Amino acid sequence: MRWFETPNFDFIKAHNIAYFFSGGLIVISLVAIFTMGLNYGIDFRGGQEFVFEFDRPVDVVELRSELQEPLGTVPEIKLFGSDREILLRIDTEEDITQTRQTLLANFENIYPGSTVTVQKTDLVGPRFAEDLRRGAFYSIIFALAVVFIYIFIRFKGWYFSAGAIAALAHDVLIVLGIFTIMGELAPFDVSIDQAIIAAFLTIVGYSLNDTVVVFDRIRENSIIYKTMNFTDMINKSLNDTLSRTVVTSVTTLFVVSVLFIFGGEVLKGFAFALVLGVILGTYSSLFVASALVVELQKRAMKAKP
Amino acid sequence: MKKQNNGFKIGCIVLFLGLTIYYLFPTLQWNLEQRHMASMTESERIQYENENLAKLQSLRERSLSLGLDLQGGMYVTLEVGTPQLILELAGDFADDYLEDVIRTAADISFEQNTNFVDEFVDEFERRDPDAMLSRYYRSDAANITRRSTNSEIASYLREQQTAAVERAIEIIRSRVDRFGVTEPGILQQGNNRIVVELPGVDDEERVRDLLRGTARLEFRLTPETDEINNVKQQFTNYFSQLEEEADSLNENGETKNLLEIFDLRGPTQYSFGYAAARDTAEVNRILQQEEVQSLIPGNMSLLWSANSFAQDNGFELYEKIAVRSQIELTGDVISEARVAFDPNTNAPEVSMTMDSDGGRRWARITGANIGRPVAIVLDQRVYSYPTVRSQINNGRSSISGIGGVREAEDLVNILMSGALPAPLEIIEERTVGASLGEASIRAGLYSVMFGLGVVAIFMIVYYRTGGGIADIALMLNIIFILGILAGFQATLTLPGIAGIVLTIGMAVDANVLIFDRIREELRGGKTLRAAIDNGYANAMSAIIDANVTTFFVAVILYSFGVGPIKGFAVTLMAGIVASLFSAIVITRVIVDYLTREKTSVVSFG
């Protein structure tokens, strides 16, 4: 089987549409993030989180309203995989032993005679949450910086670094935006926690893979076709590597989808971020990174007398 | 030349495979043993375990361990209260000024993520450059005197901080060992945090108390009943007056009247009042108010009872007990503690023996207070307040009013492990039930199998023979990853499994790069062998660059992430190393073998 054996698409020409599309998505994401705020999970917000398994289907809306009074606040409740399991998140200063007892006592009131098992509990103190937030922030900044420096050294041009970083920021920002917009609507937990940060860094690594392979071909072609103009050369490099880009994206998309479908409830949000990341990463290395390199290179040339 | 080269490659492959099998073998054996043991009856199993103790232990230690998210258990991060420690080190020299400096320094050290002791010394000198820390700190042992310089004291405090964390780790280890957990993990994180990993533990509450208990045992006298009733009367007056004024004020829905949730008619004459468990926090809040504090005399403290005395509508009721603020005797004097049973009621209690100095003081205290109760307070909670019947000369005492035998055992454990040098706060706690862990293992296994299956089939369809070769490399790749994890004694977590699944998708990338290059060379009219040579050679720089950058990202993830995320980073790193090796070296050897004759044909689709 062969896909895109000798393709000849004009990726650079399509960049206006790509810019428009990406720009739109980024604006929507930024608006969502700034108006709705990032949907932090327990790791970055602090509080207590439980996963309960009931012996019968439960009604999330009913639980939410019934628990409001005894807890003194509306807990965040979401189904966790099946309609018998719930994920409950609450901001409270109370001792976790106390919260747990209050919850179990109230479940007994709401569903008399039911057996409830505690599958998972998480407690993160507010100060520790801030530490984790700080760590996550630095790890992303640090990762981008290392990528910038490595590409700068290997490809000898700041516009390659800048193009790659812009594409990565583009991917992460849009995934963040989608996670924010989906918020409460998603049938699984899409709050931003440490696992999502791990997914972001993986997206950074993956998207970079794609970009670097194209850049590598540009480097090679620039030696072979010395007379070709920069735009055509980049276009040729993108076409040369298109088959590989598509095949790798397909296999990776296969596995992350498998993870999303079969990986269990705990990994749902994480796998979802990866699915989005693989799609966006492939798109951005084809349409955004290289187009930006061309743009930046042209400007750099113009600036020179 | 080429033959030799391949000989070296084959040698490498055999060596790696050998190492992998060597490291994975204990894991395999351990699994078989477990399966074997699961088929036995309870008594058979215990006997078998006793007979093969050493062997089983060594197998378990050498086998690939599963993270708490997969096997179920409890993960706790504790923070040593350094500010408290520094305050307490000042002892009787401590004053409001020092307390204020410590509070500010604690805020700064948190904001800027720096060491507390450094910030404390900086803040102290910032407020008054001429002030001497020796005003507050003395130590004969560390040779800290009135004439010690600030920097000498700073390094003394730093030593104390380090020592406190080390001592806390020791104490926790001893407590956890006595509690009986298989393979607990206890390690220091940063300069004042301790991470405790307890596989298989599901009694979180007990563990929480065990870890946090500072074991500060105190013997205190109680006030006269007249005195207590007097204060109660003032409470009644104050709150009923508040009630009258409150109607217009009480709009924010907060409880203003303590007496609505706190009943002053306690079960005994020494109890100040009682409240339901869910209201205790609110009661504490109101009692902290300045106007309310002023009603309580300085020599009286109100402490909660350790156990509830009754139930009301399903809520446990706890009493506040009035005790003297002065501490007569502390737990330092306890030389031995054990579980005993009250001869009359058969209720569990902890029987304690004091050292000679403590025994003498105990005799004096009991002798002077015959007919009056002495409260036994542990970590600010009153366990019991028995009335002294006669002078006690043998240095014995006991803690009664304990919920059950288990709690008594835990108390003995805490008392015998020694008191923590500083309070510990649980800043992170995660527990996973065994059944969710099992579900996660299952989900992980399915994901690996499906992921592998789908990718393997795709590769064969797309690259024919080449794809088949890549698939062999892929299988070996997964075995290598597990081998690397076992060899480095890493832990397999759920995100780690996700990392393996992801690696399956990305590992074929190197082969895709190579095979596409071979196709390109073939299209350019090269012979199969030349195409293969050029394909491998030309794809190399892209493969290296792409993997090095991803590896960097994984390293960053490893250094910033905690817990299971570290597991993800580790498998990602192992995956990159293993996939590079299997994609470049193993497939090359196979491809070379298949094309050893000039006429042989290998299809790359």
C-alpha cells in the first residue's frame, strides 16, 4: 500500500487559510481561557476528591442537590465510567476523615440500604497544590526552552527554533482551550491536572518529532538543491516527508485512540489530550511550523541590507 | 567488513536480550508463585510462606514492582513543620516578636519556594540589623552561647532542621514497620517533606493518625467544679445577650450563638459541654474569637475528648473537657508501654511505666491530688481523666477510654517510637482501592494488546515484509522496555503503561522513516541493496534529532513530575532507547539476513 507516493501539494500557499484557521482557534481558546478560567483539577486547585462505587445507578443531579446542605457547599459530581460510579470533588478545610463520614452517612440517607465502596481518594493541600502548579508551569517553559536551544544548535537558524516553538505553543494552547470549553459538558473528567501536563509535554515531544523530520529534510534539500528558492524547497521537503508524516500520525492516532477507549476511566482525560495533541501536532507541523519558518526567513532577509 | 559489523550487532542483540531475560525472570517467577499460592488454602499458604520466606522475599524485591495506582494502597506526602520547630527551639525565650518574625518568614519561604531557615535569619536581620539571634537560642550540646554570632546560630538551626526531618523519617519508619506493611516506601523529598508509600493499605484513617500523631503525652490537673460552672455561667450570659442583639446582625448565615450547637450540660462535672462531630470545627472557630477567649481564665484550657461518649441521630457526640493549662508531666518520662485490659470491664487500655525521675514526680503529683482527677492528654485530646485514689509510687499509669484493641496497639506503637520533633502535616494524600487498581491493570493490558495488534496489522498491510520485520522489532521493543524498567528497579504505574502504549505508536516511526527512504531510493532506480544501505544511512539524522528532542522532554517531565507521572517519564525514556535500538539495529540485521543473496527480494510495499 502506498499513500502520497509523489505528492505535490503547495503547503506554503495554503498558509493563509491555515493562519486563518489556527488564528481563529487560538482566539477562541484564549477567550475561553480568560473568560471561563482554566479548569484546574485537584492537583492544582487543592481540595478533596473521591471516587465512590454504588451498588445501583445513581442520579448525579439529585446527589448534587441533596449533598449541598450537609456539606455546606455544592460538590462537583461527575459519573465515573458507569452510572454506578461517581467522581466527587469538594473544596473544604475539613479533615478528610470527617468529609468521608459525612458523605457516606448522607449516601445512606439518599439511597437507604445501598452499599457504597470508596475506590479512590485524593487530598491535596492548598500550598502543595500551588507547588505543583509552579512545577507544571516551569516544566512546560523549560521544555520549550530546551527545544528552542536544541533546534537552534542543530539547524543553525533562529527561525527554525521560532517556527517549532510557535507550532508547539499553538498545539498546547488549542488543547487547553478545548479542555476549558468542554469543562462540565464532557462525559468524563477534563480538568487540568498533572497527568494533563504530562500529556502536554508528550504532545510537545510528538509534535516536535514531526517538525524535526521536516526540518531535517529541509536541511538535506538545501544542500542538494542550492539554487531552488527557499519557499519551493520547504514545499518540496514537506511533500517528500508527507507519506512518513501521515503513516506515523496514523499509527500514533491508533494507539492513543485505543488508550482513550480501553485505557479505563482514570486515563480518559489524559488520553483525550493525547488524541487532540496528535491531530493538532500533525496539522501544525504541516501547515504552521514550516510556513512560519518561510515567513521569518523572508523577513530576516529583508531586514539585511 | 560488513559481516563483522553484523556480528557485532548480533552480539549486542543477544547481550540485551540476555540482560532483559535476566532482569525479567524474577518477575515471571514471582507471578507464578503468586498464582501457585492463590490456589492454596489459607493454612497451606501460611505454611508455604513460612517455609520459603527468604526465597519469596528475594523474588518480590527483584521483580518489577507495580505502582500504588495499580496494586492499590496509600500515598502520603508529609511536611515537617519547620516554623514550629524553630519556635520551639527557642524554648522559654520565645516571645511575640519572634513568633511574628517566624510567621512572616514562613510566608516568604512559601511564596519564593526557598528554605525556611534562610528566610527566617534574613527576616530577623532585615527587621533589625543589630539584633542577635543568641537572644533566643542557646544550646550546650551545640556550643551555642550568649556570644554566638548570627551565622553560627543560623547553621545550628539548619542542622536542627535536617536532624528533625531525619528523625521524623526514622520515627515514621518504625511506626510503619510496627504497623506491618509489606514493602513500604519512605523517602525524603526536598528539604522538609517526607513521602510515604504504603501498598495494600486500605485503613486510611488509622494510618493518618499513626503518621500524624506527634505522641505528645501530657498529664494535666483539672480545675475545681465551681470554677468550671462559673465560666459556663459567663458563657450563657454572653451568648444570650448576643442572641438578643443578633436578630438584626445575623444575616450572613453564620452561627453566632455557640450554644445552638454546643450543649453546656456535659456528661460529667468536668466536661464543659458537648457537640456533634460535624459541628466541632465550628465550635473551635467560635471559641477562638477574642471576646469568647476573654471569658476563659488563663489557667484553664478546653480540650476535646478523644472518643465520643454517645450518639445522636447518627452523629457522634464529643465533649470539651476543662483542664488546667499547666502541664504537670510529659510523655518523655515513659520508658515502656503495652496493651493491657481493664480487669473489671475488659476494655483495652495502654499501660505505661515511667523512668525513675518520672516516677518520683508522678508520686508527688498523685500524692498532692488525692480525690481529684488527672487528665491524660495525647496530642491535645483528652483520653481519660481518672480520679486519683492514692499516691502512686511505682511510676505506673494507664490510658483508658480507648476505642478498641487496634487503637490501643497503635497508641503503644506511637508512644514507643518516640515523639516527633516537630508536627507533621499531611499535604497530599492519595489512596486507590484494590479493585480500581485491578481494573486499571486490566484496562492497561487491553490497551497494550489492542494498540500492538492494530499497529502490527497496519504495518504489514502498508509495508509488507518490511512491516513484518518492524513488527518483530516492536515486540522485542516492549520486552526491552519491561527489562529496562526491571533492571533499574523502576515502578510500573498506570501512566507508565500509557507510556508503553504511546511508545508502540511512536516506535514504528523510525522504521517508517527508514522504509519510506528505501522506497524513495528504489524509485530513484537504485538496486535493493543499495536502496537499503542508503535508506538506513539517510534516515539516521532525522531519527536521531527527533528522538533526542523527545528524550529531553521526557527528562524534564521526570525532574518536575511527582508520583505516577515520574513512571510515565521513565517508560517514555526507556521506550525511546529501546525503540531506537530495535528499529535501527534489529531490523537492519533481519533485513541484511533476508537480502544476503543478490537475487533475494524483500518487499517494502
